[in-house]
Amino acid sequence: MQSPKQPAPHVPVAPAIRLGVIVPSVNTVVEPWFGAAVPAGVAVHTSRMLLDNNLTPEAVRRMDEEEGGRAAQQLMSCRPHAIAYCCTASSIVQGLEYDAHLQEELAHRTGRPCFTAVRAIIEALQLFGAKRIAVASPYPDAIDAQ
């Protein structure tokens, strides 16, 4: 009499793609959403930039200046294939020229393809041929006014 075969133990397989994500510390949405949205074989690794709950344009600029480079450097230790800078407020407050510079600077510093949330939104709207948009914002008036 043969004994029934035991199922092979589950052995985790390393994901084929590692996406590095830089987020402000107050962001509670991006990590769970990315984890649910990425396809099989993609792992999301995050690094947080300290930003207190006093969301002012000055606080956002300070966060970028003091925390952005450190967050990118931390991500490099997990060898991501690409990096997403997920702080729309920093690009809104500092403008599209800053956003383009930030994307280029991150790519230069890390040697990886990089994109910002604002650039990705703009490119998606262009791809879909959007003519009008509606915006909902979690930010205070001082940032929305920008």
C-alpha cells in the first residue's frame, strides 16, 4: 500500500520586479493600494520621508530637501528596478519644472528609471486624451491654492 503523496512545501519565489516607492510619512494610502494593484511577480518596497501633520507648502519643500535624497538612498539597498516618487504635493507646490528636475535628479542619483506621481498622472491623462478633469484633494487650502 502506497502512502498518499504529501504536497510540496510552499517555497516563496523572489519577485521578478522590485518597485521602489518614496512616500511622505503622512501618506496612508499608497502602500496598501500598490500592494493590491501590482501584478504577480512585482514587489513594492517603500521608503518614507518625514512630514508632520502640519501640511504647509514650506513643510513640503523642507521634506523634499531634507528627506528625499535619503529616502532614495535607502531604497537602493533593495536594488529596485524603478523608483516612483509618490508625493503629489511636492510637485504641486514647487511646479512642473521642479517636478521634471526631481525626476531627472532621482534617475541620475540612483541609476534607475524614476517617475513622479504628477508626471505619471499627466502622461496618463494625455494617453487617454482627457479634455476635462475633476480633482478631489486631501490637502489643506494653502496647498490646493498652488
